[in-house]
Amino acid sequence: MSDAEGETGARKPVDSVDGAVGDGPAIILVEPQMGENIGGAARAMLNFGLTDLRLAAPRDGWPNEKALTMAAGAKRVVAEAKLFDTAAQSVSDLHFVVATTARRRDITLPVAAPREAVAALREKRAAGLACGVLFGAERAGLTTDQVALADMIVTMPVNPEFGSLNLAQAVGVLAYEWGVAETASAAPLEAAPMEAAPPTKAELEGLAAHLETALSGVGYFFPEEKRPVMERHLRALLTRAAFTAADVQTLRGVVKALAEGRRRARDGDALSVSD
């Protein structure tokens, strides 16, 4: 029994992973509903050399016998899948994330076809960055907040009169494009030198939360009913800015200094009044 299993064999969610780059992007299924689709996705992954499967809040719990049965020869991918409570936790160690969804009008992110998205993923991987691809639940796909975790949106060129891809099929499309790109490359990708490492999603989330707390203190989120949309736009802005990890730390220091300066000024005013 692994460390992530309890006495009944049920897999416990993990809080974070180590961010290893590995041989390809993590495939992240968010709130998948059917074990068969999880197994089918694992099968498609291994066919094209992908092994890092992550599950965020699967509907029927985990492990799932139907997933193992459907995976056939790819059972090890299912057996080694990492379990998370939320989509945000599942990408916390990653530097670059692609979300598979129809184009969203309420979020401003680059939109790419599968082949273009794979090219971006390979470029990031060659630079030593951990990457992943988000797939939504079968019935409703990714929520707006889940899409906001990504750096890029990928859309499938499906028939506009019947755009209904099975979850495992969608994973198969991306996995196939990955396999094609890998086998077509005669030599290993050489990345352009990077000036500095980008932040992980957890570091970027920390900055967003820090900034939102500071802005709440000065009444920025008004009216309150618009707060979710304002927070979403703020997070999208931080993602598009392409900060380095050092930039994020600097900005957190700036936010802290501004908040403390305002607090000292307020405390000084209170002392003056009491005097």
C-alpha cells in the first residue's frame, strides 16, 4: 500500500507535487465523471508516451475499478495517477498550463489549435519548465475559474454542427499531436536561453491572493457582487504579464510595503487624535 492510500485502499488527495519536468506534460482531468473515460484517457496517453496523469476531484472517488479495466495495458498510468481536491492544487507546481475548452469571451488568453499548443508545450519543456494540460468534466467542461488557471486555451477544430468529443478522445487528440511532434523531431529541442525562471502556478496564486487581500482593505472590490469578475480579470492580467519568479517575489514585497505603510499612517493618525 502506498503512502497515498488509507486502510481501505482509497487514495488520499495530495496537496502538491514536486514539479519534475518528466518526458511530457501532465494530463489533468478535472472532476471526471466516468471511470471508463479516465481509463481511456490513460490508454491514449501511454500510446503516445505520456505518463503523468492527475485527477482533480473525480466524481466517483478513487481508485476506480472501471478505470483500471478500460486502461488495459496502460494500468500503470492509472495506478500512479495523482489525486487532488481541486484544479488549482493539481497545477500548483507547474509553470505553463494549457486549458482545453471552447473559446471564452469572459477571459483574455491566447487561443491555439492542438498542434500549436503542443509546440508551445514542447518549447516550455525544452526550457526545463513543468507543463500540463487541463481537461474539464464530461458534462460541462472547465469552469471560468478553472480556465483562468491556464496560460493558453486550446480548442479542437470540430464540426460546428456536432462539437461533442468524448473526454478520452479529447485527451487522445492532444496526446497524438504530442507523439507526432516528438517523433518528427530529428534532434532534441534546443531552447532559447532564458533570462530567468518563470513562477509556478502556486507562486502566481500567492501573489494574486496577497494583492486581493490588500485591495480588499482599501475597498477596491466594489460593488461586492462584481468581485468574482474583478478577481478573475486581475488573475488573468497577472498571468499575461509573464513575470519571472523573482518579479513575483518583488511584487509581493511591494504589496507588503504599501499595506504596512498605510497601516503605519493610519496608526499615526490615531495617535495624533488621542494626543
